[in-house]
Amino acid sequence: MALDIAEDLPLHGIHVPLITPFTRTGDVAAEALEALAHEVLDAGARGIVALGTTAEAAGLDEAERDLVTGVCARVCGERGAPLAVGAGAGGTRAAEASLARLTRWPEVRAALVTVPPFVRPSAAGVLAHFARLAEVSPVPLIVYHIPYRTGQPLDAAALRALGALPGVAGVKYAGGGIGEDAVALLGDLPAGFEVLAGDDAYLSPLLALGAVGGILASAHLATDRFAELDAAWRAGDVARARPLGHALARMSTAAFAEPNPAVLKGVLHAQGRIPTPNVRLPLLPASRGGGDGGDGRPGAAGVTPGAHRPEIRPKES
């Protein structure tokens, strides 16, 4: 179905790709997820993302993915906040099927879809993949460009071609840094196509270059400060934005000291915001085993609560 996104999908601001909290027995902790969704929205997040990589979506079964989506949809419906849902796949047909399931939740406003991983098609192949998905998707698409995970780098021209497709609203840009292509893309965007920062440590410079916000795992922590940084750049308050951006970049770097979301879950558990720090294996290196599951017993993830804990309220530089 062709999409009309003239309704101005609200991509601006900070969107938090929620972790999936688990109970001690390994089930999805739905109540904790709901509370966490409300917390980040209360703290200034513009929207939330369900079933991103931070949610360990690849480790959830279909019923668990539906449960997570349903919880997030309910919260966003109550709060009037935009919900995006991770719905990509390595093949076009599988991605179509994933997108078709989103019709079950009218609160879903966008789908976050990765460039096809492992397959590594040419730029023309990536364009054909997204052109087909945009035709059939019930919601606008946000292209997830993360070449260090997909193995498929795209230059500015390829991303502009994707952005010109009807039904493609924006890109989560996680290029692993800020290079010539990021600068070129932000300097010449197609109409109606927005850039969201996807590498947490580079949020501030991307906002300075013209990104409209970010989808940021580390915004689980100090959500209000990330929202403040976004507002400062939007207002042109460089004196406020620059030191705050540096402080948050340091915190984000600490939050990725282990594979995401291990550190985030350790901190959230230590804060009492989720019941255990468990992640779905395999995520941590084998040498990291033996963590505490919240009751003195070894946890499934081997995450020690509070380990590598980042500074949660970054101080002014």
C-alpha cells in the first residue's frame, strides 16, 4: 500500500529503544517494561522504540515480541507518544511479513528497518529492497543504517536515494563516526527525510550538523539530559550544548563498555528499575560469566549489577 506521510511523523527529539527486562525465571517482565516506558517519557523522551537491537529482539520468540510490542503500544497510546517498532529482516519477503504484523497495533507510527545484513546487496539492491517494503508497509519506514553490523556501507548518494522513496521518513544514522558521507547527507537532504543520530557518542555533533534527534540506547540513563541537549541545539544554545554533549558522550562510551544492553541492564537493575540484569545469551564474552541474578545466585547473563556503571547524572564540563 502506498503511504502518505504528509501528516508529519514526529521524528524530532530523543527516542529510547527500550531494553527488554526479564524476570528471574527468564520471562519478559511486562510490568517493568511498562514502568520503564512511562519513566523515559516522563523524563523528556519524545518517543520509544520497541524490538530494536537493544531489546534483544533476535533472542525473543514471536509471542514475546508481540508482548513487548503490545506493552509499548499501550503506553504510547495512553501518552500520545510515537512508537516505532523494529521490523527488519535479512530478506525482503521476511521483512514484508514482519511489517504486515504491525497492523495489529494502531499505535505504531513507524517501522525501524535495517539495511539487509549479511547479504550485502549493492546500493541498487538496497534501494529495490526498501522500495518494495515502502510499497507494502502499513507505516512509514525509518532506515537503520549501521554498516559495522550489517556489513553494508552506504554513501550519501545511496542514502539520499532511499530518502526520496515515498513512505521512507528518515534514517537512524549509525555510521560509526562522522565522516564525509554524514556531512554530505545532512547538507543535502531530500524533502521530508530526517536524520536521527544512532551512535550515542556522536549525538551532539550530529545535532549540530542538522540531525533532528536520536534513537539512543544510553538515553535510558539521564533521559532528561539527552532531551536537554536536543533542546539546546534546537535553540542554538551552543554554550549549553557543547559541554553537555561532551559529558553525555563520556557516559555513552561507558554504557557500551560491554555488548549492549549488558551495562544498561546492570545499571537499571542497580537503580531498582528492572528486576534482574539478565540478558539472553550469547551476549557477553565467556570470560564475563558468574554475575549475580539479583538474589545472590549466578545470573543468566553473567552481569554484575552496577558493573562498569556509568555516571548517571553527567556533570557540567
